[in-house]
Amino acid sequence: MSVWLPSTPCTPGACLERTKATAVPRAVLLLLAVAVVLLAGITLLPAGRWVPAGVVRWWCRAVVRASGVRVRLSGVTAPTGGVLLVANHISWLDIPLLAAVRPARMLAKSEIRRWPVAGWLTARSGALFIERDRLRALPDTVARIADALRGGAAVAVFPEGSTWCGRAQGHFRRAVFQAALDAGAPVQPVSLRYRLAGGGPSTAPAYIGDDSLLASVWRVVSTRGLTAEVEVPASIAPGVHPDRRSLARAAQSRACNGRTGKHTTGCNPSPVAGRPFGKSADRVPRPGEGGSRRAA
């Protein structure tokens, strides 16, 4: 694996707090409910693009609600036509929550293609794949995203490149924003946060470090009073920012500060081992360039 890949200091041992657990029978029922809703969605996959966007949004929210998590959606309506959806990344729940804002083609790591069942399902959903360990492949990925945006599709990306616990956040990597610039498409930032019943932030839904997906799902269904807050601030129109650096900064600022302009919990870019997060993964190499550069 290349050393320029995004990384995070968040680990289950350091970041996941103990929360009031629900009864085991209820947690098992919620787990079964999630499976049923997921299977119902899988049956719709052959219909693909003919499924109304409203049905997809409803199904995505149903996945989250089936896991026992309330959904609080606020803000504006995402633009129609080609748009780059970007959000901070905390949990596996982020994917259906982002699709509830607007159904989109996800940018997924290429390793998922080799996963049993999930790889096929992800490919059938229209996902775009990125080879994260090959810097040379980045320009082609950016070009494919730009083509999808020009074709009127929404593309959803988590620009941090890795999940964080929710109490801290990584920098938005710049490379994918070049696709929006090339396509002349708007960027729609989305802010994702998870809270407990009392209103305090929760790291229970986080899917970080060497945590397994099953352990993360069980933690979600067994935690009482979780709420997912999805805030959709104003989109960034094409042409407002001249380069991907300023566009990435503006998108992260809106995702952190939302519509109110007030700083929210969980939006502090965090250093790794005392060093600033690297920039080499943000750079789209010129044709003929290769190799990798250290992210620190």
C-alpha cells in the first residue's frame, strides 16, 4: 500500500466512548430490520435508473431508521443536474444519509470490487471506483468523475479519504474538486453529525481503524437515542473559485459551519502524530509522472 494514502489517528480504543446500551433482544430485532430493508433495496437494483429518486431517498432514510437512528435533515435542496456532493466521513451510515440528500454515484475504493456480493452490488449501483494505492490512476479517476458530472449525474465523494471519529476531522483533499472545475458543475457540501439523546456528540457510529463492519453495526443498533444530523448548506456555484485548493477549503468551511456560519462540533482538522496532514494526495500528477510521495 502506498504511503501517500490518507490516514487518521482515530482508533476504536482511543475514540469510541461507552454509551447506554439498549436491550439485546431489541438490538437483535433492529439488526434484522436493517437486513430486511437492505434486501428490499437489493431487489430494486435491476430496475436501476428507472427507480424514482424519491423512492431511493425514502429507502436510504429507512436503512438508517431501521438501525434505530433518528434522522434530522435541515438546509437547502441539492441542485439538480450534475453536482459534486461532498461530506465529512464518520460511519457506514454516511452513505445512505448522503443518498437521502440526493441519490448519487458513489466514489468507492477499488478493493470493494473484490468483496463477495458487496462488490457486485456496489458496481451495479453505478459507483465509480478509485485505485487509492496508484497515484498515476488519479487523473483518470478525476476525468471519469468530470464526465459523469457533464452527463448530469450527481457524484458523492468523501474528500477526507478516510473515516474519522466525529470529534475531529481530516482535511478535504483537493483532487476530486478538479472534476467539478473541469465539468463546470456546482459543489454541494453536506455536514454529517451524530448525537445522543441529550444532544451531546457521539462517536458510537464511527467506523474507524481496525474496527470491523459487524462490530460497528452492532454498536449502532445497541446504542440508545442516536440521532443523525444532516445539514445541507448552500451549494457552491461554478466559477466562484478559480482553483481546487480554494474550492476544497470553501466546501469544508460550509460543511463545518453550515448555514448559520457558526462553528460546529467535530469539524477541527486534526494533525497526525503532531504533524500536519499531508498534501501529496491532493495533487493530480501530470501525464508521465508516477511513484508516490509521503503524505506527511
